[in-house]
Amino acid sequence: MVKVSVILPNYNHAQYLQKRIDTILYQSFQDFELIIIDDNSSDDSKNILNKYKNHDKVSHLIYNKINSGSPFGSWKKGFELARGEYIWIAENDDWAEQNFLEVLVEKLDEYPQAGIAYTDSNIVNEKSKKIGTWKKIKNKKFSTHKWEKNYVKKGMTELLENMLVVMTINNMSACLIRKSALPNMSQIENLKGAGDWLLCTLVLLNHDIVYCAKSLNYYRTHDQNITKSNDKSGLLLIENMKFYSIVLPQLKEKEINYSAIEFDILDRYLFKYTSTKTITSAKKTMIRHLMLKISIHFYFKFMWMLFKYRIKNFFKKAK
């Protein structure tokens, strides 16, 4: 039995792998196993990964014969193999400070009701140059100082404050998750972009969250980011609608009133819906059907806002 199972999913990120793996292996907290799952990479990933196959921390090195088309299938496979009490999904293009695991293991040990512990992340570019932090961006976005200091909150409180509108755990590499809190992956594994948001939300429906304001994780932003490409294609918007079709009925079952943030949800997706040029009419129709599935009230409120938005724009152009 180990304390932490580190799951490293990889696809065609050979140039970042050595730094990613080395910053896992050199953690000050050493009671962990490393599970590496390569999703049929076509670059030099295999040659790099094979250098670590006999390392005593590597419990599994798996090469998928066929690319799954989604990172969440590899997550599910890693969860099934994991022996640890806690799970760290160490995304392949990020890295961490040496005391990352030490700090977050201590947090989850201290707060047994917590399902997730996470730290702030430094944002770096392709050349590993720091260009910002997530806490600074989020504090500005939400006009708050929330992420400047450590906190422990009820999961439902966290969801109603921010996370039902936008994913505020901006990087899964920054999280440690209690394995016993993991949801069923059947609703997540086939998603391509919103699976991390759905997973964290389903955990927080029943568990608390712990945040460490130290920036112990490094999130790399580049053109190959899955979230970026899915956002440009319009796929992320469709998956966000699927997210609500799964989550909002569960809130109703728990008799949770989310009306206070309903406008924020509608406003965010109204803007995306009307401004993303890459969304085809077929995808727009799919979004409408998904919203109708969420609730008739939600759907017609959305369509009324969309109508007012277009009328307002029409008169602006007329002037």
C-alpha cells in the first residue's frame, strides 16, 4: 500500500516529459507510486518513457495500442490501477515544486472530510518562462481576494461561489484527490474537454475542499493545450452544456437553490454562444437540445436573453 498514486497521462508531449517525470520522482514526500499511461504517441515519447520503466517508483508503464481520443480514458485506467489513498493527476506538460506532495498530503490528512486539496499555479509559456499566476487572474476576474490566502470550505459552498459558473481549479496537476471520493467515470471518460470540471464538481457535491495559496504547481500554456483547441472548435461549449445536464439535476435532488448564480451561467454561455464563429448551426442546435434537457425554464430564459442581446446589437449596428 502506498499513500499516493501519481497518474501521468501522456500524448505527444515528448519535449516536456523528462522535466515532468523528474519533478515527480524528486518530491520530498516519497510514499508514492507512478503510473504512466501513453495514449499511442507518435513522437519520441516512448524512447523517453522507456528510460524510466525499471525505476522502483514506476508501478505501471502502459502503452495504449489505439489512441483513445480523450485524456479521461487514461485517467479512468489510472484510477483502476491506483493503490494509493490519494490521487495526483500529473499532466504531462506541467511540473511541480519539490514540496508539492508534502504540502497537499498534509492538508488531506488534516481534513478527512475534504475530497480535494489544491495549490495555486504559476503560469508559464512554452519556454518555461513565468508569465503570471492563476490566483491573480481569478481574484481580478471575481473582484475578490479569495485566492490570496489558504482556506477550507464546504464543497457546496465552493460550487455556489464560483465553480458552477467556471472551473476555478484551473489545472488538475495542482490537485490531490482522495481516491474514495472519486465519482463513477462513466459520465466523464468520453468527454474531451470538460471532464476535469465535471470530476471536481461531482467530488465537491459530497466533500469539502482545501486550498493552499502557495504557487507550488507550474501550468504550461501553449497552442497544443487541449482546452484551448476544444474552445476554438466550439466543442468545449457543447461539453459545458453536457456538464450542466448532469450536475443541475443532482443539485435539485439535494434541494440546493442555485438561482442566485443562474444569471451568471446564462450570461457566460450567452456570450460564448453568440461570439464563437467556429460553432456551426448543427452545434448550435445541439446546444439548444442540451439546454432543453437541463430544464425548460433554463432553456427559455437563455433564449430570451439571446433574443434581447441580438435586438440590442441590431440597434447598435443601425446607428
